Amino acid sequence: MGAAGSRAPAGTGGDSSGGSSRETSGRLSREQIYVLVSAASMNLGCMMAYSILGPFFPKEAEKKGASNTMIGMIFGCYALFELLASLVFGKYLVQIGAKFMFIAGMFISGGVTILFGVLDQLPEGPIFIVMCFLVRIVDAIGFGAAITASSSILAKAFPNNVATVLGSLEVFSGLGLIAGPPLGGFLYQSFGYEVPFILLGCIVLLMIPLNLWILPSYESDPGEHSFWKLVTLPKVCLIAFVIISLSSCFGFLDPTLSLFVLEKFNLPAGYVGLVFLGLALSYTISSPLFGLLSDRMPNLRKWFLVFGNLITAACYLLLGPVPILHIKSQLWLLVLVLVVNGFSAGMSIIPTFPEMLSCAYENGFEEGISTLGLISGLVSAMWSVGAFMGPMLGGFLYEKIGFEWAAALQGLWALISGLAMGLFYLWEHSKTRRSRSKAQNLIGTEEEQTALLPNET
């Protein structure tokens, strides 16, 4: 795992090493394969269940009396409670147990996805809206538990290739995002509101017996360090800001893009899901590539973080496009921008976990599942902050100033985070050079003194 992985020998931190000790042999152990299958099944099932809302739920919620701002809040509350759940579960991962947390999270997520499918039977107005909030909140807690446990288990099983493994598993997250919107749109058009949620919820629940059987258990002692020490590290804070900005960009699209496409291009709900395909497919393809490069050439991570954010900012200016550019809005241009945005997202998201983990190890955090739980919880929590703010601000700005200007303002987040990260790396490089120069001068002075000592004698 690049810089961090070079510090992580087999059996880190005194924990049971499991498959990680055999990672360097070039072949995956049975335990590592089981971990990959479990994480892949969770990523695929949960992301499909999460993403089916995009093409048709905003329109359905409008029929039930929800405003665009309220729809944004329904999308956004998921992220807010995933944030809280991730922080708690990351802190108490060792006490609860990673495997139990993973299985329980999938069970909750699958169950409430089915419940979401019967909400259309409720009367329109406050009752429907309140129940949407409640179901989304419980779903968020379940998903927060599953994703925090999954990241920790993966990093424990593959200590030297964290970015590669996480990037490769984003293929399954991407497949879930790819399959979810068009499948949801098709099932909604063909069978109505209930079927997409019931089908996807059942798929998630059916994956639980498989994971109970194959997923290994990792045990560890609680660590000495806390979230507070982690988040007070300047580099960790900036990476957290990058995660928030990128997540908010994704979240912005949930309540706004489908409405914009429906109004601007008059596409049916089934085809709206295909528009989301451009973003999800390019992100799916690029993530393993950038994960592999991040592990093989750790020095590239900083460039990925900076330029990925700057490209994302440019994409959001062109998404509308913003009126000051005087470019006509066309469907092919929208899809092309989404494809480029998928690549830039993979470029900047994948290096965040190994960079944060490397920074923690360099600042004295012990190498074990306790630290991995803290990092996983923090990454999930920061992603949730952006996923909460993106839909909230997106729904509000879409209502007030339209999609074109709202997307441009959203792009400013990525621009600011990219520039801030770039300035930090320049400062860090300058500091390293000064320290190296000072050390060389000190060595030179000592050598001169040593050479003069015999003469003085």
C-alpha cells in the first residue's frame, strides 16, 4: 500500500494477521478471496439499492406534495445519519466486532429498502414525508455499519495494497450505481413504485447467509488514539475536506440531474437512468487503475488528489453549462461531461484512504484494526457530510437559481479543495527540502569538526 504499506508488516499491531501475512507471496489466500467476495457483494447490493431512487423518486415525491428542497433533504438525511453512524462504529469497531457489524448493517439496509417500497401506499403530505425520512435514516445507519466494517476488514487483509483493493472493489460499487438507475427506471415503468425496492432489498438480504459463512473474523485490542488526535493532523483535515467536496458533487446530482434532464430533454424515466450511466461507468473503469497506480507509485497520489479536483470543478462548470460560457445545453455534452467527471472522481477519491492511513502511521498511530477502524469511520463520515450537504444545497439552489448556476457553484467546492491540497503539498515539499538541507549542513559541520580534531590534539 505504498508509503503506508511499507510500514505494515505481516500481522500488524499484534493482531491476528490472517491472510495479510501471505499477501506478498503473489497469490491470494482463501481467506483473502472470501474477504473480497464479501466486500464485493456488499458494495454491489447496497449501491444498487441506494441508486435506484434517482430516476423516479423525485417525481414520485413531487406527486406526494414534497418540494424540491424537501426532496433534497430526504436524500441528504441519509448522509447525515451515515456520518453519525460511521463515527460511532469506527470508534467502537473492535468492541462490536467487524464481522457482526458488517452482517448487521447489511440486514438493516436490505430490510428497510423493502419498507421503502410500500411508502407509496401512505397518504400524501406530512405522513409520507416523515416516513421517507425515518426509513432513510435507519437505512443510513445500516449502511454506515457495513461500509465502516468492510473498509477495515479489507485494509487488515491487504495491508500492502489498500488502494489497489479498494479501487478494484469500486468496480462493484460502480456496477451497483450503473445497474441501479436503469434497472430502477425500467422496473418502475413496467411494474410500478413497489417492485424496484422489494427486489433490491431481497437481493441484499439473500447475500447475508453467504457472508455469514465465508467472512473471517478479526480480533484486536482497542487502540490508544482517538478521532480527535486524528482530525487535528493538518493533512488529514485537508484530505477530509477533499472527500467532503467530492461527495457533495455526487450528492448534488441525486435530486437535480433527473429533474433537469426531464425538463430540458423530455426523456422518459427509463432513459434518465441511462444518463447516470456515463458517470458511474467511467468511475467504475478508472477506480482500479488509479488504485493500482496509487500503490505502485505513491508519489503520484498528491497529483491525483490535486488535478482530480480541478478537473471535477471544470466538469461542473460545463454540466449546465454555466450561462456565462454561452454554450448551448445538449444531451451529448451532458453525457460527455459526466463521463469525464467519473474519471476525475476516481483519480481524486481512491488515493484519499491510503494517504490518510499513511499520515496516521507517520504520526504514531499503531498498525492494527483499531487504527483502520478510525480511518474507515472518518472517511465514511466525511463522505457522508458531503453527501448530506450536496443534495440539500442542490435542491435549494436548483429551486432558486436553476441547474446551470447551481452546478457551477457546486464546482467551486472542488476547485477550492484542489487548490488547498496543492498549496499544502507545495508547503510540505518546501518544508522537507529545508529539513534535508539543514540535516546535510549539520552532517557537513560534524565531518569538519572530526577532521580538525587530530590536528587540535
